[in-house]
Amino acid sequence: MHWQDREAWIWSYGVYTRYPFQGALYGLPPQMLEECLVGAIEARFGPLQEGTAGAAVRDAPHNFEEFIYSVWGADVARHFAIPYNRKLWAVPLNETETSWLGGRVQLPNLEEMIEGALSPAPKPMGPDARFGYPLRGGFQALMDGFLPLLQGELRHHAEVCAVSPRRHTVRLTDGSMYRYERLISTLALPKLVEALGEEAPPEVRAAARGLRHVSVRCVNLGIGREGLTDKHWIYYPEDTVFHRIFVQGNASPHCNPPGGFGLTGEISHSPQKLLPVEGDALIARCIEDCCRVGIIRDDDRIIAAHQLDLPVAYVVYDHARAASVDLIREWLLSHDIILAGRYAEWEYYNSDHAFLAGKRAAEAALTPAAAPVAARIA
Ligand SMILES: Cc1cc2nc3c(=O)[nH]c(=O)nc-3n(C[C@H](O)[C@H](O)[C@H](O)COP(=O)(O)OP(=O)(O)OC[C@H]3O[C@@H](n4cnc5c(N)ncnc54)[C@H](O)[C@@H]3O)c2cc1C
């Protein structure tokens, strides 16, 4: 593994500031900086001046939008948190709740916030302040590491199309059938329920139909210039087509060919936020926006350009999600089906959580009788 201190940055108002925005305001225009600090103080303690509007939302927030205003203050909300999260989530923020936040989004500590406004580059914060990526072989190398430990058959390009809890069988699209005692599923939860067909009770099918997700189109670019940036990922709350660039070329020293550099523009989309254009036009728009924000230059050679759609990329934490997932999971567990991973459990997991989810599911499957309880995710 190649371990590095995270270089996560935000591009807004023509400058880079470190992520998280509220912890590293240094470098922003002074008036904006003052507004953000005052806003955060007011969100915590109430208005500084009688009769001013900057007061906290005093009730417990009912949704993610209210949460942003009440915890970070109106100005961090206005300058970063609202526009960025609207862009990423591609659904109205008041339709979502906050249980996914965990340690993922740092809550402000006023002392750190002031320190981050007065001096440049405070230390990276949060659970991924240091992160690892395989030195060679890309992310796939992590999975390949498990191959020698596998006992039994591993089949590639094997698509599950039907699952029968009654008969304890799985059917693949090529017609082959497998019997199971306990089944661990990594299929996206709505897909799994679809594969159960009429064997799933109507309430389980209805709950699965209500699960919402966001898609992401990844535009991968290979640029003919080395060392475009030393950053690892960059957030774009403003009007670029992408909400984030993952700087693939810096994930490990072996990620780039000599003379080249790779990066990925991530563009979220949903029925409520359609892609502005498709096909080559989307790639062209991405390149144009990369030039506009200065990550590449007009005269840079584009050696490779390719796009990949992740139809189910982010789980939407709307207000119905938790109860629906509980209902479906309980029914599946009572029929010896254990869910494992981000899309199966319908949770906002990062890859480290996904690995642990796999371990928990394997342990649950191997535990006699107690499996349904053991498979519950804390
Ligand atoms: C845009 C984006 C950026 C991300 N960035 C980061 C990051 O920077 N750091 C980080 O830690 N995490 C990141 N993540 C999250 C990370 O990618 C996921 O958490 C992780 O890949 C989830 O692993 P998983 O095993 O749960 O699901 P998956 O990797 O999706 O595995 C599910 C498996 O099930 C198989 N499958 C599905 N349907 C069928 C079927 N019908 N039949 C047979 N097989 C099937 C799939 O082929 C796949 O192999 C990001 C995710 C996205 C979308």
C-alpha cells in the first residue's frame, strides 16, 4: 500500500482552500472569511447584534438543509455547503436526513475554525486525513490479494437474475443454477428484491421500489503533461459540470505513464438533475471546465478521454430509507439472505466500510443458528 497525507481541496472564488471548507478558510476574500466566522459563532450562540438575522435554527434540524444552516452557520452554508451538496446529491437537501454523516463530515470546532482562518494549511482533519491506495495494480489489487485465500469456485461475468428464497436457489443469466444454505448478496438492494420476484411479499417489494439513489458519470481524462497538481481530490461547489475531481494520477507514484497524467471528473445526476449534455459533448464540457478552473491548460494535449456511468452510485438518505431498509433486511435475514456492502445494505459506505461489511457477512454466514442476529450491522 502507498500511504499519504490527504490533499483534499476546494476550488471556489478563484482560490484553493483546504477541505473541510469551514476548517480552512484562509485565503478566501477577507469579508467572506469574516462572514463565515460570524455565521458559525451565531449558529452556536445566537445573533451577535440585537435584531440581526443571523440566528441559529434553534429546533433540532429536521433535514440535511436545516442541519447545514444550524451547525455551520448561514455563510459557510451559502458559500460552500449548500451549493456543493446540492450539486453532489442531485436531490433537494430538505428531502434528506443526516444519519449518514457519522465522522465523514467534520463538525466545526470554533477554535480550529479560527485557526484555519488565520493561518494557511492546517493539518488535514477527519477520518481519512491519511489514506492508502495500492502502490501498483490500481484498486483491483486489493481484491486480488484475497484470491489465494478463496476456497471454492470463483466465476467472473456471472450475473444473478433470479433468487428463490423458497427453494434456496440462485439463477444466473446463462441459465446455471446454484443451491445455497445461506446467501451473501452484494447486489444493489432494489435489484435483489426484483430478482426475488413474487416470492417477496408486497410490502418488501413496495419498500424496495421506494429506495432512491444518485448516479455518477465519471469522465476519465489522460493529459499529456506530468505533475498537473499535487492534490488528491478537489471539490467544486460552483458552476463546473463536475462536483469533484479525483486526481487519479496522484493516488500512487505508478498511476501515470511517463509524460502523462490521469484525472477523473465526477458528475452526479438524477431524474431531478439531468446531465446537461451527453456523449462527446459531455467530455468536451468537462475539458472546457478543467481549463476554466486551471487544472489543465488550453494547450494541454488530451491523450485519452473516456466516460463510465455508475447508475447506482450514492444512496439517497431520504426520510423513508431507514425504515424501508430495516423491513427488507429483516425479511431477507429470516430467509437466510445476508446483505454485504454499500449497495446491498443501502448505506453510504466507503471502501474501508465495504471491506468490513464483507468480513461481518462472512462471519454471520458461518455462525450456526445465530446468523440472522449476527448479520445485523451496528
Ligand atoms: C463516485 C464514487 C467515488 C468514491 N470514492 C471513494 C473514495 O475516494 N474512497 C473510498 O473509500 N470509497 C469511495 N467510494 C465508495 C466505494 O467505491 C464503495 O464503497 C465500494 O466500492 C463499495 O464496495 P461494495 O463491495 O459494497 O460494492 P461494489 O464494489 O459495487 O461490489 C458489488 C459487487 O456485486 C456485483 N454484482 C452486482 N449485481 C450483480 C448481479 N446481478 N450478479 C452478480 N454480481 C453482481 C458487482 O459486480 C460487484 O462486484 C466512491 C464511490 C463512488 C460511487
